[in-house]
Amino acid sequence: MKYFNHKIIGIAMMCATVMACTDKYDCNLQVEKPEEVANSEYLASFDLLKSYITRDASSPFKFTANLSSTDFLKKDIAYSTILSNFDGIDIGGSITPVNSLKEDGSFDFGGMQLVADAVKGTDITLYGGTLCSNQGQRTAYYNELIQPIIIPFVPEKGKTVICDFENDELGKAYGMTGGSQAVVENDPDGKSGKALHVGTDDNKAAYSHPKFNVKLPEGRKLGDYVNLTIDMRIVNEDGIYGAGMRVFINGKEFNVGMNAKTFGCNPNTWNRGAVISLNSVTAPGFILPDEMKGLTEFELAVGSASGGAQYFLDNIVMNYELPGTGVTKIDFEKDELGTSYPMTNGNSSVVENDPEGSGKVLHVGTAATPSNRSYPKFNIKLPNGKTLADYIALSLDMHLIDGKGKYGSGMKVVINGVELDSQKGPNGFGCPDNAWARDAIYIKFVKKSEKEDGDGCIVIPENLKSLTEFELAVGSGSGEWHAYIDNISLHWKADDTIIEKTPEEKKNIFTEEMNKWIGGIVNAGGESVKVWNIVGEPLDKTMDANTFNWGEYLGEVEYARTAVKQARDTAKIDLNLFVSNTFNQSDEMGQKADELIALVKSWEADDVTRIDGYNILLHAVYSKDATSQKANEEMISELFDKLAQTGKLIRVSDLSMMVEDTEGKFIQTSKLTADERSAAANYIAFIMKEYRKTIASDKQYGISISSMTETSTGNKICPWTSGYNRNGMYEGIVEGLK
């Protein structure tokens, strides 16, 4: 190129000037023009870029540049530079789903509409952006659209009426825990029907309380109930104080912590709906013992513990609330001493008394023969309505004898012969030697995605989650485990009801969302935009906050076919639809081209979908390492050769050029030497000529440069400086266009 001989040009111009002035003695001659001025004058001698384009009548070739819609609409120097030097503009990167999103969730297509209107009546060709891509999407919004419907868990609540006396005959007597009497009478106020009169004026109830035989409804047990409510009317002040209110269950006495007065009673007045908690130490209430929680039939007594009580009772009701959590427990208390449990791999496990006196426990292994990776087995039957999927963890108490089994391969859980590894042993759970570790071993059931090495959790296989009865084994994965174990508990939790959207529902949702963007942007472009990137960056594996995989929901092939159909159905003109992908100089371009071509073939395999061409976003790098640069040029040739063989339209866009040193580091434009700039200009000319030589004339859809102007802090070399003065890359592009 002539530019590369800039020093010779400067000297020649100087000599010509000297010769022109030889006849004048007093000539004030500037004997050497500055190199920068010479270069500027030389570059100024070139015509406008698009004047160098050679194309025959059949060629669709256009030379364009990237320019945002807002910069184009300003109609300043960038606008005039486009009009003078280029056939069109690429605005694709400036209008994306993310930056076009409005607060109400809809898209703002105003920018596209304005620029489409602005090019009407001009020779400027407008290239639209990308219609469908996994990148640059409003992913958070899309994910919200397919969130499952969550119905919060609401505990089942209800009540069991113990006695309201309405069906009793007047005069019916109820038993008492001691002396006096309890007889059905009419409400002394004459308002609520029948009630139970406890004690009399002459025979007060002295620490004696009425008794009721209770049989709970089918499926209910005493542990389901949270409180007891009663209506109580103290006669005069008989028993309003005393030792306080009492509840008896099967003869066991519970002090509720209040007397009748603090319970809310006043003389000769009904205290309606007074509540006694069955699971709280806060008065009025008590804690129901675990051994009573399974009762379905029992004797209940309630009243005021006083030496001279007289009162009426009515509407004795127990209220239940089924908990959101619970436990299925094995504790050996009902087993006979000496009962043996089978083992998974030999050895013994026998029910014995805990040497520390806590009750019955299971002794696993012996001092002489510790258990060798063998675990006690238990037959489990879950409560009605429960499956293994409802359970969230397994816990047990362990007493290691002389530390045997403290280490090893971790706690194991075996369900129907399937061994599950928690990867955390008794030592990791904090079990000491020769002492009980109560509530220490807690093995969570987690999803596969939540499982981490050594976390003490297990993943229940999907095929086991529906089980209601199964064989369970648990123990330390050690070659010598010797221990007592107790309170093996399976913990369940009633989760919220989660209703996931079906794959078909998700497909319909995202087909509609895709059409909102494609239909809207294509309509906004109107007849001014005939070229779109139908699918952008399909080979990009980037995963960030704006990545959304359309193929996951619409199908890995179908999503592209859907996008093509939507675009062609929307447009009122024939469109040219390209598949667009970035090719960096560091990529294996030939291999990447093969992948892209194969992808397009899969989309077109239905013989309906048509992709018109390939749009290659080419980011070139000139390497100062000669071997690397030779490889760079060979890859460019290979890329164009493979694309040419497709027979489709080929477009190069976002064409950029950078220079890297021999160590592979990019050189900032402000630090480039004249020779480095010349080499970069040579390389871009090579790329453009290779494109024109390799791609058939009627398939050359054009070249678009990444930027018209460069910055001193950037790495891209461009045809103009930031002040729109030409630089050496200008000549490189001229040579490439010829």
C-alpha cells in the first residue's frame, strides 16, 4: 500500500519543493514537512470509502458500520460520515430485550420505529438486530412467569365435643374423682340449655372433679389436640380460689397454673370458652407427656381443686391442630430385654438396659466382635397418608463404647437394601467416647443439587420416595463399630403444596413471550428493515444474569423454527434471516463454523424452516508473532471456505482489528507504532479480499465494521480517530474494498 511508504512520500514532497524554489535566493523554505502532516495529506488523497466498492449487478454486497439508533438520529458528524462512506448501518446491539424493557414489563420499540422512519427516503440500508438469543434476555422476568403455584401448608384444625349435656336426661349423674356429685341440670341463667352442676350447697366438691369417658374420632389421637375449652360458672365463691384448676387424664393430675378466679371466673356468671393449653407451660396450661399422646380413649376430669367447690360446667371441647412436623420413632421401650434385631451383614444387635439408666436401648456388636460395616435393620410402616417423600431427616442417639466406630467411612442409611452414604461419621457429628450423644446425629434428606461432600446428608432416590413401608438400617460405616443406639427417628414435615407448570404450559408461555419481542420489533422496523439476525450467538455458552435458554422450554431445535415462523408471519415484506455468531481470532474458527453449519442444518431438517445466511461477527487480531499470524490468516481462509460451501448468503459484521505482541497481550492504540498500524491495516485488507475472493459474488451480503472511531485507551484500530480524522486503517479498508 502507498501508506506504508509514508517516509518516502514525505521526502519526495520536500525535494519537489526545494527544486521549485531554487531560483529565489530569499525563499523561506521549510525543508522538511512533519511526518504526521505528510501522512494526513496522503490519507486525504483517498476518496470516500464506498466509492472503492466493486460489485456486479447480481451482488447484494453492502458496506456498513455499527451505529446506535440514538447516534444516528442525532444527525451529527457520525450521521454524515455514514451517509458519505457507507451503504448502511447496523443498529442491532443498541436495541435488545434488556435495554428495551419498560417498567410495566412491556417493550419500548420507539427507538426502532424512529430510526426506521429516519432512513426512509435515503440510500441507507438498515440492518436490524437479533430476534432470538439466549443472551441479553430479561431472565428474571421470564423465570417469574413459570414459578410454581404455592399453596401454603395450613394445619388441619377441628374440635371434638366431649360433653355439652344437651342429649342427657335431667338428673343424669356423672362420676367424680372423689366425693360429692355432678348432676345434669338446666342452666341457672335459663339461656344455654343443660349444664353439669358439680357439688351442692350442702355437699361441696372437696378436691373432687367430674369424670368423662372420652373416645376420640377415628384417626385422631390425644397428641393431635392443642387445648381444652370449657364454660364454667362458679356458684357464689365456692371454689373460686383454692389450689387452682386441675385436669386429670387417666388419673394423672395436671396443675394448669391458675385458680378459677385468675382463669376468668366471677361469682354466678358464666366464663365462656376458657382455654387450657395441652402443650404449654404458660398458665393456664400444661405439657402433655409423650406416653399419653397416642391415646384414643381415656378418662378426663376437670374442675377447681378446692375444699368447698360448687360450679356449673358446659361445652367441654377439645380442639385439635394437626402439626406441620412430626416424628416416626423407634425407641425399644416396648421390646423385651434380649430382643434381637437382624443385621445387614452379620453380628448382633440386642435390646438391653442402658447402663446409664435411660431405659431400654439397642446394643450393637460386642467388645470381642465389633460390627464390621453391618447395621441393625428395622421394619418401618409410616403413618396413614405419609410417604418417604414427606420425610426430611433421620436422627438417632449413640453411645460409642471405647470409641469403636467413631471413624470410618461415615454414617450409612440403608433403605430396602439401597445404601446411602452421609459421608460424615459419628466423630463429625460430635459423638464422644463412652457417653451418650443425644440429638447429635441428624442426617438430612436433600436434593441431589444440594448434596456436598462430607455434609452429613443423603439423597433419597426417586424410586424410593413413594414408599409407605420399608426396611431401614442405620449405623456407622466402620470395620469395628461397638455402640448403644436409641431413639431412631424419622422426621417429617408437611410442606406447602407446590403445583409446577407442565412442560406444555411453559412452552406456550415462552412461545408467546418470544412473539412479543419478535413481532413487536419486526413491526417497528416495518419495510425499512429487511435483514434480521433470527438467532444470535447460538454457540455461546455464557451463563449470566441475562442468559435464558429458549431451547429448554421450546425444544433445542423447535425454538429456532418457532422464531423463524414468527418473524416471517409478522413481516409484510420478504425478509432475509441470518444466524449470527461471534468468531474471535482465538477460536478454532473452522471447528466453530462446522458446529454452526450443523446447527442450521438441524433447524432446516423439517423442509419448512429457511435460514437465508450466516452473519459472522469477526473479531480479528494481528499477531506480531509470525507463526501465530500465519495461523490466523489460515483460519480466516478456512472459515470463508467452509461458509462458501453452504451456498447461503454470507455477511461479515462487527469486524474489528486489534494488535497483540509476541506474548499475546493486546497493545493499546495510543502505543501502536506506525509499523504495527500498517501491519494491522494489511491484515484487515487481507480479510476483506479473502472474503471477496472466496464467497461467490451473489452470496456476498456485505461487510460491516465494528466502530468508525477509535479511542486512545482502547485496543480496537478504526479508520478514523476520535476527532474523525483518517488514520492508516482507512487505507487498509480501501484496499480491502477494491
